[in-house]
Amino acid sequence: MQVWLNHELVDVLKTDISSDGWPTGEGVFETIRTQNGEVFELGRHMRRSLAAATAKGFSLPHEEVVRTGIEQLLNAEPYSIGRLRLLFSKDSFVAVHQSYSDINKPINLAVIEDSREVESISIKAFPYQNRLALLERAQKAGFDEIICVNDRGQVTEGAVSSFLFRINGEWVTSPLSAGILPGVQRGVVIERCEVIVRQIAKSDLERVDAAFVISSLKIAVSVSAITGKALLIDENCMALGRNIWANTHKHSVG
């Protein structure tokens, strides 16, 4: 597998990058969906990376360096649907492109029991093992994702996703003040799809009758159940899903 390292394509076996695309050390990263060589919402991802790098005290490479790396990497490692990961640190810029398979069934959600198990994150930083371990644990228990709750009893986000809930006919998502990552796809649905931002208490989950899991890779996937309670996937739900997909933009980087 070829990866982009600083200014050139290299064989991953000649680097310290793991087979699943993680370098050693620490930094900030973005995970981005690609489709037939086009990249989804690259501008939003780069703006978030810039803010994260600034908070961490380092600068990003020039935009043309990043775009050149992405273009050459997508040509070297082409996939009809891909997962592009951009990783920035004080010393390096790494890009990894791997195949991604869409989730083709509704998602089954659990709710975390102990808020102390989840630390809130405002910057998408690596190492990312704590969130990946949380996801793995949910999957081993038979779920696809887990709804996290903060120490104030407020719903936050998933291990690697955000959520939209339909409560009393309104589609809502949690505010940043609950202690969540400023997700790119979350921004898309708020700005372009009229999703309402408000606090969601854990007790509010009892009134949820439909939901979506959203992320930059998944875009939007319906939810089948929350801790065993079956949810609806009706025409209103499907219409919102179509709207989200239609309003998530992709562009060529060449």
C-alpha cells in the first residue's frame, strides 16, 4: 500500500505507519469519505484541522501541498468508495487512502452506563485508541455504536459518530457545550438540513421515535433500535436521509 508522507508517495512498509493507517506519535487528523476520486467536504475538514493544529501549537502544510498529496494518493490507491485519513503533526503530514464499505442496514445503538468512561473531546487528535476501544466494546456486546452521556446527564455523541434524534416531531442534535467534537457532518445537517441544536437529556431518549447516526464516512444511516427499543424508519426519516446525502458535497481535488 502506498501512503503520502510529507512530500512524496512511499510504501507503507518503509514507514512506521500501521497497517490500519495510524502513524506513531501524536497530532490531529481528519477522516474523509471519497467516491470515485472525489472528496467529500474537504474545505470543512481542512478548516477544522487548521483550528485543531493551532490549538496544539503547530502549523499545517500549505494547502497546495495537502491537495497535491491527496490527488497523487487517490491516483495511486483508487477505490470507488474510500476512507481518506489526513494526519498532521509538528513533524509530518501523512495521508492514507483505504477501501470503505457502506453500512447497508440500520444501526443498533446502546447507551453507555457510566459517563466516567468517556472523556469529551473538542479536537480530533491521535492517538485515538480510547474511542476505538469504546466502539469495539459496543460491537462485542452486539451493538453498532454507543450513545455517550456526560456527567451532567446530557447526551453527547458516539464513539466515532454523531446522532440526530426525532423527539416530538423535531430533528435535534446535541450542542457543543455538552462536550462534543465539532463534527463536519454535524455542521452540514445543522446548516443545510434544518436540524435543531438543543440539549438532550438521557431521559429524553425514551421519547425518541427515530434517529440517525451521522459521520463523515457514514454520511447518514438510520437507527433500528436504542437499547432494544425499536425505532421508526418512516417516510419523514427517509426524506431527511435523502436530504442529508444531497446536501453533503464532494469535489475533485485536481
